[in-house]
Amino acid sequence: MATTTCPHHHEVNCGQCRMNTLCLPIALQIEEVDQLNAIVQRGRPFQKDDHIFRTADPFKSVYVVRSGSVKTYAINDSGIEQVTGFYFPGEIFGIDGIAHPHYISSAIALETSAICEIPFSRLEELSVSLPSLQRHFFRVMSREITNDQQLISLLSKNSADERIATLLLSISVRNARRDLSGTRFRLPMSRADIGNYLGLTVETVSRVFSRFQRQRLLNVDKREIELLDVPNLQVLANI
Amino acid sequence: MATTTCPHHHEVNCGQCRMNTLCLPIALQIEEVDQLNAIVQRGRPFQKDDHIFRTADPFKSVYVVRSGSVKTYAINDSGIEQVTGFYFPGEIFGIDGIAHPHYISSAIALETSAICEIPFSRLEELSVSLPSLQRHFFRVMSREITNDQQLISLLSKNSADERIATLLLSISVRNARRDLSGTRFRLPMSRADIGNYLGLTVETVSRVFSRFQRQRLLNVDKREIELLDVPNLQVLANI
DNA sequence: CGACGCGTTGAATGTTGTCAAACCGAGTGG
DNA sequence: CCACTCGGTTTGACAACATTCAACGCGTCG
């Protein structure tokens, strides 16, 4: 009965997906999970740099990362890219398109990734008969707002050091939630992506990493990170 | 039949409210407006510095500004206030609380203001029978996310000049939407609020205003603003 | 009147950005 | 196999923009 569990295998249903405690409302009954499962579309894995959707695409679905990682970004009025989020397994993205006929951001795989697609019109229909699902999606959207507001505060009030410490700890806890190491991990995104997301230049990001290493807060080797002094990183991140 | 229309009068129903094209979904039928109207609660106007809700309060309702203006703010992990938004007549606030048992931000009147309160549980019930209302609220939440992401981009990528030009133009168009002057208006918020919102110090905000005046982009007298050169302000704001 | 809140202005400081150069590892083609 | 390029990263020197600290102006209110 032990199925081979390739991390990017795309035929896993919601009931057996290891991520389901993250992306599904806890309250859902087994038959309700089946109903949701029936509308979820699972395609072939996306390769690094493949787009899941683009700004101009008609809004159709929201997405959940099952394996790998995704970055979303928007092009602002001056034509400059703004990275708006990094998404790891169990996390939902594409929600920001709901108010518009088209997606307002683009989503791109940072590495080979398996992605679940949830057609939004089907989800709306299903929500009517499953109040707990509707409530769950309100909460997911609301959480997205909360996250954005925390990022706003981070950008508005914190130094480069504090921003980077905060991001590293955020990735750390999100790893831990998936039963991975919270202290050793590989960053799927480039320095440029980090800088773009945090409102810093690549050079500043690089310098802060180097300084953190000199201060024995962490070890860094390209994208491999080992957090050495979480308590002091938390002080920096104001946690 | 001409009723006295005190701007803060609180017995106006949704059907006759001048703001309803802003806060209601266009598609709503007359009898549907009545249904919504029945659940909207209108209290006595809030005075300047009165709280509409506070961070610790249990989440119960979302709110719409009918007259006056409101500022929302959150206290971040380090105990510092972060202004998260300014709201003018027709605009909805309090949405960010949906994912949580309590509000995650606080809302305070910047001047004497009339506020409509929409109990969220009633709204959820009503949404089930009024699909267009449900859709509308998804869109409102989504728009909130969009706004936040634009602010993120502004904070992340733009200079003090650009941030302030953007805010002024935003207030300008929101005024124009309410058939008020888009070029002459009074700011309801302090320099400190503006700086807090835009990630700048009061001194910087003040200096930018002065410089804009020297450059004949606008006239400033305390909180009275007159935009003189909208095209060049738009260039600054990358519009 | 004096205290206070709010806004403005000046001078000095500092964090971050800009520009430039070099490094490193992974591919690629000769 | 080596030289080469290329993208991503690091580091240094310098400049710029925003902050900090300080003082002052102005209106309101006790």
C-alpha cells in the first residue's frame, strides 16, 4: 500500500495530501473534502521560471503550492517589478485577482513545483452549500490582507537588518510548520528577489547577510542558510 | 419633501444615501438594497479621535464612511503604530478583521464622521441568498489587497517625493469621485499620520510639501492643499 | 500670559543606494 | 580539457537621500 511519494507527483487527492491541514479548513467533513477534491485540478509540475499565470491572463482560479515554491510579482505604473510574495507548500496564491477580470499579479515557479488549481467559479458555487468553506476563504483572503499590512509596516518602519531578519524567521517558521528544519534550509529565491520584496538593493541584501555571518547570527553559503542565533534574530525582528 | 441634509445625519437609509454607488454593488435590485439596508446600523456621529473599533475588540462588523474621514492603524510587534489606511465617504474599512476573532487594527475618526456599521454575521447570512452581494464583498476584500500591494510597491520602490505626490493624487481622485474639487481640499490627517503611513518622518513630509510649493506644484497652508500642476505631480507619481 | 500641539526649517549624521570591479560555479564550445 | 561566457553574488568607495537633533513660529486653550 505504500505508494511512491515523489514530491512533485500530481495525482494526489486532497484527502491524502500531506498539506491539507494547511490549505483546507479544519472543520471540513470527509465527504466535503471529497467535493472540494473533485473540483481541484492538478497538472504536470511547473519547471523553474514557468509562469502559473500572468498579469494579463483572465482570472479563473486560485492556486495552492503542493511542492516547490512560487513567487508573485506585479509590474507597477513605472514598469518596475515588485515582488509581492513568496509561497511555500500549503500556501494559497492568486487571490488578489478576484476583484478584477484579469490577474493583477504574475506568479512564477522558483523551482520545480507541483501546484493545485482551484477554479474560482466552482469554488463560489461550492461555497454556497458549504458555509465552512466560504468562511474559510474569507479568512484566507483576510489573512492575505494581514500579511500585506505586516509587510507594509516592515517596509515603512524597519531597517535593512530588521527586514532581512524578519524574512528569514518567517521562512524558518513556515518550514517548521511543514516538519522541516527551521534552522537549516535553502532559499529558493535570488538576492535580487529578496531585495525587491524587501525594498532593498541586492548589494544591501548581500552586505547584511555577510554582516549577520560575521556576527555569528547565521551561516550563509550562497542560498544555503543555517540560523545560529535565533533569539538574537528575533530581537532584530522584534518578535 | 426636501429633507434637511446635515452631512452627519445618521438616519439616512442605503437607498437614499448619496454614497451608495460607491459602497453597494451596482447590480443590486431595489428590494435587495432594502434587505441590506435593514441590517445596516447607524449610530450617532463619531467625534474627532473617537475610536470606531480597537485592536482588542471582538470582530463583529465592517464599516462604511458616510461622512468625514477615518484612519486605521495597527500596533506592530515593537509597539510602534503603523497607519494602514485613510478612508473617505463611500469607502469600507474593518475588513481585515475577518480572519481573526478580534480586529487586528484600530480605527479612529479624523474629524466628526458618520459611519455605517454592517454586522458581518448578518452580512454572511444575506450573502448566501444574494450571490451578487457575496461577489461584491469578495471584490471589496480583493481590492483591499490590491491597494495594500500598491502601497507596498510605493514604500519599497519610491522616494519621499514620489510617495507624497502619489498620496495627494489619490486623495484628489477620491474627492473628485464624490463630486468635490480634485484640486483644492483640506487634509484631514496630520503630517505625523502622513509620514507614518508613507514610512517617512514628519520633517521629511514637511520639507517635501515646502519644496513642492517652491516648485509651483501646489500651494500648502497647513492642511489646506491646492494642486497647481497635476500633470507634473502625475509624472512624479508615475501615472 | 504660558503651555501645548502642530508644523517648519537648519545643520549634522548615517543608512542605504549607486557605480565599479571582482569572484564563483555552471554551462558551452573550441 | 581548457578557455570562455554568463548569471548570481560579494565587496569597496563614494554619493545621496532621509533621519536625527535642535530650535523656532504659530495658533489655541487653559
